[in-house]
Amino acid sequence: MPAAFTLDDLKRILLEGAGTEEGVDLDADILDTPFTDLGYESLALLETGGRIEREWDITLDDSALADAATPRGLIDAVNTHIGTAAA
């Protein structure tokens, strides 16, 4: 497993779990775009969080998904948990 969770990892997991809405380009500059603007609501993010936890063998606390309004926020939260788990 790589040492850091990346935007590419997140995009792959989003596509596998929830797909994308028509007109949404995940290859665009989406780091600071709210998930709601990308078409991902709470259920899609819960599915994404579950997939991340299983694949990266971490446990995200409830606030990690709720507080991560953008891809950058979620990536940062996941990497914080990866760093904590590795320590």
C-alpha cells in the first residue's frame, strides 16, 4: 500500500462506488470543489468512506466525512488517519 492517499485514489474510489453525474469531470481541478457540486451526497460519501476504510485498513471517525466538504479535505483527513495508524 502506498504511503499516502491521493486525489487519484479518491477519484477511483468515487467512480467505483458512486459513479459520476453527467457533466461532472473528475479530471478537472476538483480539489476544492464541494462534493455536493460534484454530485456526491451523504450516502455516496458514506460508501466512499467505507471503501477507503477497507482498502486502507483505517477507521475514519464520524466527523472525518462530515467535516470534509471537498476532495482536499477528505484526502487530508485520510492521510492524517494513515499517519496515525502507521505510528
